[in-house]
Amino acid sequence: MPLTHAEQKLLHITLKRIGMNIQKARMQRNFTLKKLSRQTNLKLETIDRYELGRTSIQLEELLKISIALDADLGKLMGK
């Protein structure tokens, strides 16, 4: 069943928040996108799309990023 307009809007806001939190943690650790890509074995372009909130992120991938950045998973999720 497709998402309602309200659900789509909430998803978009959530993805943007997660992306901003990833970028903030990456910058605090002085990681480039390239370095984070190498550390996580994720494509640089994929991480960039996550940071911009343009694509959904799987929990496993968020966990890889969390570990690489030594960042609390809950904080990346906005908790």
C-alpha cells in the first residue's frame, strides 16, 4: 500500500534529519566522503545521497557509518 501524503512528508523530514546528522558526525571526525566510503565499503555517491536525504538508508548501512564515525546510532537517527 502506498504511503499517504502525510507519511511521505514525515519520511522525507526523517531522511533529511538522519542525513544532516551523518554529515555533522563526519565533519566532526574530519572525515571526507571518500574516507567514510573506504571505511564503510559504501559508494561515495550513496553516502552523499544519504547526507542530502535523497534516498532511504538501510539500518545495516547506518550501523556501518555509525561504527566508522564512532558515533552513537541513536544520535544519527535523531534520538
